[in-house]
Amino acid sequence: SGRLFQVLGGLSGAAAVGAGAYGSHGLTKRASDVHYVEKWNLAVQYHMVHAVALCSLPALCGPPLGPAVGCAFLAGTVLFSGGLYASSYHEDRSYGRFAPYGGMAYIAGWLLFAVGKLRR
């Protein structure tokens, strides 16, 4: 499962770079409100940080908690960053309703990581 999280982290990192490029070159030209650009950039930041964390996960946190940490980070990326991306792209704040669940998934992942380190 460690290799899988590294692959997913690499793919996620590539997607984050693409999202960042779109935010800088596409979204800024079409967004009617700077708020949406700011939310997009926040989504990119969290997306990239957690892509790097996924790539590093096997070296930093092994079984039994490593897979749970990875799943929490993936869920956080889909719900938090994905919710903010959708909200910004569609200029509809209602998509942001998923972001708090993603934030909780990110927090859970980091807490699981800390617990895993305490157990070692």
C-alpha cells in the first residue's frame, strides 16, 4: 500500500500543478470575483501539501496507521480542495459545503500520523 500512496501522491501533485496553472492563467481571466481566485489558490496549496505528504508517507508512517493516514489525506483532497475548486470554477459558493468535511479528514489524517509516531 505504500507504493500505491506514492503513485497517488505523484498523480495528485501533477494535478495540483495543473490546477495552479489554471488558476493563474485561466481562472483569473474569467472569475467575476477575486474571492473565487483566492479560494482556488487555497485549494491548490492544501492539495500540493498533501500530495507531498502522500509521497512521503511510506517512509514516515508505516502500518498499521499509514494506510489510514493516506486514505484520510486523499479524502481531504477530494472534499476540501475539490469542493473549493468546484465552488471557484462554477462561481457557486454552495459547492464549498463539502470543504469542512475535507478539512476534518485532513485533521484526522494528521492526528493519526501523530499517534503512529507516538507508538513507535
